[in-house]
Amino acid sequence: MVSLGSVKVLGNPVLQEILGKLRSRDTPRREFRELLFKAGVFEAYEIAEELPTEECSVETPLGRRAPCVRVTGKLAIVAVLRAALPMAMGMLEVFPDAALGFVAAKRLEADAPPRDWRLEVSVPYVSMPPDAENLVIVDPMLATGSTLASVIERLKGGGYSYGRLYVATVISTEQGIRRVLSVEPEARIYTLSVDPELNDKAFIVPGLGDAGDRAFG
């Protein structure tokens, strides 16, 4: 079993309702994008609980000081193109001062997936902010984990350093989670569901289909 300390399955009923609508084949494209955006907002609030904070104070209209708390540190949200864009924009609603990075990654199609589900992935484009302390990598579907593992390895191989890594997904599998943790054991993975299987095309079952195609056509 995957360590529960590394994975947080978000069971909030509002998020689970969003998940159900995302799964439905009857959800139109515009609504699908809006639902991904909302999922990004809610997951950002969950991730915020683990980010560094500092105490502050403000003056109220009554002339009194009141304590407050704010998130500190330089945060970067990294969208795996193209499916992650709506979720990433939702996260920016919560973290408006965060930097935004982009990674293009694509599975190299094979006649059949290898038995260990380690697919070849091309990462032709990376654009990262230079000085983030913590990263949130966003990709709605964590299937085999090959894409995210390749992205993380590309960042490390390019000399990009970061403090803590968070992964925000909608649906994951145990295989995908294991693969990500094999390249970044300290990663924290947030998801709305861990689905039970992959089909012969390495798609998550029951899943929600191809998130990029459903969001953008």
C-alpha cells in the first residue's frame, strides 16, 4: 500500500460533487473547465495548510489591533500543459502572488504499455520561475505516473532546486502515486480519488476520460 502520509484524498462533499460532474460523460466542455478551476481553488486551500506562515496584525475600523496569519515564502504553481491550465488558474485565485511555470509533456505512444507501466515521455518545453521555494505541480490525471516522474526528473536534471513539492490532481492510481514517490519520496500528493485500475491504453478506470481533450477539444 502507498503511505497515507504522502497522499491526501480529499473527501469534502463539495469536492466529491465536483468529481462526479467531471466524471460524467454528459458534462459539456465549458462546464468541465469551470469544474477543474473550482477543483484547483479547493485544493489550493488544502495545500495552504502545509505552507509556511507568519503572524501579523491589522488595525480594525474600531481602532484596535487584531491578529492575523499569512502565507510566506515564494511559491510556484507548475501547470503540465494543457490539461492542468484550468486547475492552475484556480490555484492562482488563492495564491495571487505565486509564480506560474509551464511544462509541456507528452507520452510517446506504444503498441501496448510495458508491464511495469513505465511509459516513455517527451518533455520538450520547460519554463520555470527562477527562485521558488515550494512547488505545486498540477496535472488532473495521475495515471501511470510516467509524465510527472519525467517532469520532476527534468527539473532536477536541469539544476532546478525547491524546498517542498506538492502534487495536485483530480484522479490518481496507486501505480502513479508509487512512481512519483520513487523519484521524489518527500512529495505530498493531493487527489479527489484513487481509482482502482488502468486499461490497456494506460487510461484510468473508471476515470473521466482525457482531461485535456474534454477541457479544450
